Amino acid sequence: SSELTQDPAVSVALGQTVRITCQGDSLKKYYASWYQQKPGQAPIIVIYGKNNRPSGTPDRFSGSTSGNTASLTITGTQAEDEADYYCNSRDSTGSHRVVFGGGTKLTVL
Amino acid sequence: QLVESGGNMVQPGKSLRLSCVASGPTFRNYGMHWVRQAPGKGLEWVAFISDDGNKKYHDDSVEGRFTISRDNSENTLYLQMNGLRREDTAIYYCATEGGSWYYLDSWGQGTLVSVSP
């Protein structure tokens, strides 16, 4: 079972703002990173750390953390943002183990 | 660029070795991960190895059966998989570490391992 919890599915109207959340004890100590995966493709990292975007990630993607909850926000969602999104962090016990959330399927209406 | 290979269909109890070849001169500067994804399921972290190979961490689900290793002279990451089980069936991805060791920056396209009688 995952130590990071995500909503299985979220939908958003084209052009609107959507927030995808990730909850877990480890997020009180460690930042999350976020990955986008489209069907048949490998994941790509879109946000890491406090709120860092790799080159290539559109600036409509942003990240934040409050308490035990990390959020990925997409402002002005585009059709091409429809994908599965996964958060990850390290294990809350301090062991050297990486954990992923169960993933959120984002549908753009 | 990362290119995985070695995936195959095998019977339970058998072994496989996956490889991940990195292009470019910087492979030796990065820790590396293996992550898997069962059909229709989410991402599951498998193992991590530090840039110099001295630190290795494995998930509990594969501890004692799988071993991560690397050859920096060959720009290659490995995953030795012994005692394969049906539940190991998945696409296996290699990925480089990012700003912190548990971020996964660049990913390969994956190689499919299928464990079936």
C-alpha cells in the first residue's frame, strides 16, 4: 500500500485551474516531486522540491506544500495536460526508501 | 538518454538481468533508480544506487531477490532479478536522480518483464 495518498481521478474544464493533491506524513519533512505520464509513455518530472520546474515544463504548472499535503496546480489547463499524475517523496521513517502516490487521472473537459 | 533492455517472458522462479545504457559522459555523476509499473497500475519504486555504487537501497518487496548495480566504465545500470514471481510482471524503467536523491529526473522508455508459467 502507498504511503502517499492521491485522489484517483480529477476533471477540469479547458482553460480552468485544477489542483491535484498528495497526502502523507513524509511530506511534513520532505518535499514531493510530481510526474506526468501519458498513455504508452514513460513518466516525466514536472515539479520537484519546493516549487522547481525542469526546463520544458510549462509555467502553468506549479507546486506547493502545506503540512502533510503537497499540491500540483495547473493554471489555464490545456488539452495536452490530460494525463496521469504521480507524486513521490522519500519514506517517512527516514529509511532510504522512495514512495509514490497511487496516481491521479486528470481529465480535461 | 537512457535505454533499457533485457525484458522478457519467464517462468516463476527464474532469473533475468535488466540493463540500462546511458548516453553522454555524465552517467558517473548521478545516482540511478529502477521503477516498475504493473499493467494498468501505478508507479512502484524498486531500487536506488549512488553515483559511485557504494550505496544501494531496495524496496522491501524485492529485498533479497533483486540487486541493483552499475558499471560506470560502460555507462550501464543493471538490475539482477532472481526468484521472479508473477507479481513482478511490469514495465521496468531506469531513471536518473534529480535535485535530491529521491527525485527521478530523466527516465528511459522501459522494458517489459512478464512472469508466467
